Amino acid sequence: MAVDPRSLTDEDFCYLTTVGRVTGRPHEIEIWFALEDQTLYMLSGGRDRSDWVKNLRRNPAVAVRIDGEHFDGRARVVLDDAEDCLARRLLVEKYEREPGRLANWRRTALPVAVDLTI
């Protein structure tokens, strides 16, 4: 029986694997995340300059690992204004320990979504 990814929402990190756009090899990063239903959200502080964002734009098929559980999904840069606000709010609510500490990151990072295949 598959694990419901929502049961893993309190984990600190996920591991996102993209396919390298130049090498074609798997490229894994550890990153903060938030979940809403079956969509995983991340914020790229490097915006679209980050290798992982460049990779998923070339090939949106990704793998996600959370606490040893594996999921496949399709990644995308968030373009919808309402979803953009949701992604930013979820991540800051989850990780901000001191009020305002993540304000710049919240404002300037690029929101990315992974629609998990369940």
C-alpha cells in the first residue's frame, strides 16, 4: 500500500531528483518543502539560475524522496498568482522560526511545484 505523502508533511527536508540537462544523469538536492494535497512546493533562492530549476524545465519528470518514501511527479514553475501566494505562505509558515527572518526569501525566491503521481 502506498504511503500518503501528506503523512510526511512534518519532515524537514525532501530530496528532489531531476535529470541533468547536459549529462542526462540523476541530480539530487536536499531542499525544504511544503505539501498541499498531492502537490509539493519548494522555493528556489537562486530562482531560475539554479541547476535543478534548469533541469526540471528541460525535463519535468522528477522523483521525490521524503523520509525514505519515494514518489514520482511532474515539476513546474508556479505561474498562477494564487498558487504562488500559497506556495510562499506554506513554506514560510513551516520554516520561519523568527518573525521576518525569511521575508526576503519569501519575496524573491521562485516557487516550484511538483504534482505527485500517487
